[in-house]
Amino acid sequence: MSTAIQPSTIDGLAIRKDFPIFQQAPSEGRVPLVFLDSAASSQRPAVVIDTVSDFYARTNANIHRGVYQLSEQATLRYEEARHITAQFINAANPRECIFVRNTTEAINLVASSWGRANLNPGDRILLSVMEHHSNLVPWQLIAEERGAIIDYIPLTGDQRLDMEAFETLLKNEPKLVAVAHVSNAIGTINPIAEIVQKAHAAGALMLVDGAQSVPHMPVDVQALDVDFMAFSGHKMLGPMGSGVLYGKRKLLEAMPPYMSGGSMIRKVTLEKTTFADLPARFEAGTPAVADQVGLGAAMQYLSDLGMETVRQHEVELLDYALEQLLSVPGLTAYGPDNLDERAGVISFTLGDIHAHDVSSILDNQNIAVRAGHHCAQPLMHELGVTATTRASLYIYNTKDDVDRLIAGLHKANKVFGLE
Amino acid sequence: MSDDLYRDIILDHYRSPRNKGTLDPADYSYEDVNPLCGDEIRIDVRVKDDKIDEIAFSGRGCAISQASASILMEMTDGKTLDEVKAITKEDLLEELMVPISPARLKCALLSLKVLKAGIYGVGHDDDE
């Protein structure tokens, strides 16, 4: 991954023309929107919104069922989205891409299905303290159910994973290591290739939470050799309710169903049921067909820009933002300083002003940021804070957005008499 | 757009909270959190002749939650338990004198939630 700071070839202002939300007039008395909360959920370009609408308008029918033309067209578009998904993350086979609602569901699927079949009392799972609750709570529940034990990789002083501690914890011989590629709360990019390689050498399977990496940088599941990768469509310009679990075919084929019912069966009698092949065995019931088709359009949009280019744009903005933030009195930023180890996420505290107050004052200037614990309470505890304010970047952000943020933070300081 | 939310009354109570601290012993202590933003409020009360004799709050959180707790102290000190029970969300929001957006309502009302939970606990004991 090249993170040398080169001028971005993406023009955030031009990109914004593709996004209807940025064409809306601000409500009365408000200045134009600065959207810095893409790590929570991105905005969507017209091509994605139109694709969803077009699916319902022209090719709507349930999939994998009807033998009539409409149903065939709907099925074709849904499976086409799966091919686009496989290309986007370089999966060896589209069947390895299971469509789910979001990252949370993807991880719950693995925890429930793989966990119930493979975890026994005393077995160990290895997570890290920087995980989003969605890569933490499902493991706690299945560990409790199966009598398994969870270890956590600690952090270094500059909020990276402690790789020495990681290697020591691998001596506990975990059956599975589950770690975020990029921290949603502080933007740390974890050395995932090295983590996967070491996990495998210790005999563990590797699940990567890709919710914050797949939307923002090139991710190649085969090159990384991950066993499972979970990510959400709505953080990468796609519809809410679209998402993907990638899993190696051998592993998925050996796993029992997660949810059961319609469309995931091969043959059902009153005595016994046999299950469908991949991916249908993990897609019980009518899926979010139009939304996954929309996600396919989002992936094509991102591929047309080029994921290297997307990453480069964010690095350039991040570099600018981190430098500008130094001018704000009382500001403490979290996460690594090295841009190679940092995604476009800027988490900070401002003096003793609570994150919600910072966020409200920014909102008065129509600047949207996230404030709170970012669903990563153990990490907040490690940092010694209850909450941070988080600004996160994407393709439609510009240096002007950063300048507005900086001005907003000076304003917050003034309201609280700190400047 | 002005920063109406952070008018002087809020900042005054946030910087100089009334009745901040704890009472030990207290006739009751109750605390709760706002899981969304991690605001924490604890309220201790001493009751004499069915009236609030002493009341104090402690905790941490945003300016809205802490100022609201401080204002609630002023609203309730010396009042009878029945009068405190009669305080509504609207009463507290009116005393705050700033527009509270839906996203911040939980911050603004946490202190009243804590106090009510405690007071009804006290009333409960009286009945038994």
C-alpha cells in the first residue's frame, strides 16, 4: 500500500456532484453541510440510489424461485452483485461471498455457526482491546455458551496493537483470532497480513473485521489469506442493510447453518432436512435483494475511482487535518501519527469539554461528526476517556471541510471560555 | 445559527454546579448512566418531615447533563416529596431555558430520571 503523500487525483467537490445529499439546500439559517461521519455510515451516490430504485421499477420479483422471466432477471442481478463483490475483494469464488445485513450479522454468523461447532470448554479465542462491540460481544456470548476463554491483545502507548504481546498470547493456542483491520474509533491500521500469518502459524483461524478497511483501501482476501472477512455495504456508498461475509469455501462448507428456513435447504421431510450448497445455505429467507444489487453499483463506483486513489485522497486530507489540528488549543488526538498506520479517522478530546458538547456546537455550524464511545468501550477505557469526538473522511471530503472543522473547534473553545 | 444551547445559564451551572457532592449517610442514593454518551449522575437525598432536607449530585458528563442536574438541585431543595414527585420533564426543560434537540433530551433528563427513581424508592419504603 502506497501512502506517500501525493496530490490527490480525486476532486472532492466534483465527486460531491454525484451525491444528491450534498445538493440539498441546508435548512433555513444553516450553512452548507460538512459531513465528517462516514465511518458511521457513508453517503450514497445517485447511481446507487437509482440502481435500487431501478431494481424495484424494472426487475422486481423474488429470487431463486420463480421460473418466470422477472424472477430470472432479479436472480441474475443479485448474483451479478455477488460476482462484483468477489472481484472487489478478490475472492477466489463468488460462492465465498455470503450476503448479510451488515458486519455485525456477518460476525454473529461465524460466532454462532463456526463457534458452536468448533469451540469446546477451555478452548481459546484471541481478540484485541480495540475491537468494535460487534467483534467482541458475539464472541463473549458464544464463549460463555461453550465454556471457551477469550484473551485480548493489548495496546502500545501510541495505540497500536502490541505485537509482542500478541505473539505471547498465541502460545495459548487460540482456535481463532478475530481482529479489526482498521479501528473504527481511532483509525489505527493493524498489520493484518502479519497478524494472519502468525495466527495461521500458531494453528488459529483468522477473522478480520473489514468494516473500516474495505470501504477505504484496496483489500485482497487471497493475498491476506484471511479465513473470514466481514464488512458492511452502508459504510462504502451502498444501501443500509447490505453487507458481506467472505469465508474460505472449505470452512463455510463445513459449517452448520446459522439461520434456517426458506431457500437454504436442499430437501426437507418431516424427519430430516439437508441443506443447500454455498452461498444459499447461509442466506435463509428472502434477502435484501435490491440493496445488495445497490451495493454492487457502489463497488463499481469505487472501482472506477480506484481504491488506491481513494486511499491516497484520504491520506492527503488526513495529513492536512492532523497538521491543522495542532493549532487548536487543548486538543488531544488519538491514534498513530504515522500515516502508513492510520486511516482517515480522527478521534480527539478538546480540553475538558465533553464530546457531546463539542459535537452539538459543531452541529450548530452544520458539521456532522460522531461523539461518544464509538461502540468501543474497552478501548475508551484503555485511553482513559469516556468519550471522544470523531471526524472521519471519505472521497467527497475536501480541505475546506477540514478548515470548517478547525474553525468549529475554535468556536467550541470560545463557548467554553477556553480561548 | 447561534449557540443557543450553550447560553449563560447552562455554562454557569456547568462551571459552578449547585449542591455538587455526596451525602453519607443518605436516606437514599441512586445513580444511573446514559449509555449513549456515558453521562453518569448520582443523587443523594436526606429527608426530614417528608421534605428534602439535603440533596446533592455527583457524576460526570456533558454540560447539558451536569447543568441540568445542578438546576434540578435548585428546583427540589426544601420541597416536599410529593412536590418533587410532581415535577415533570417539561418543568425541568422549562427551567433549562434552552432548546434541547431530540438527540440531547436523554442528557437533559438523566438527573430527573435518577431523582424520580430514588424518590419513588423512598416512597415505597414508607408504604411498607
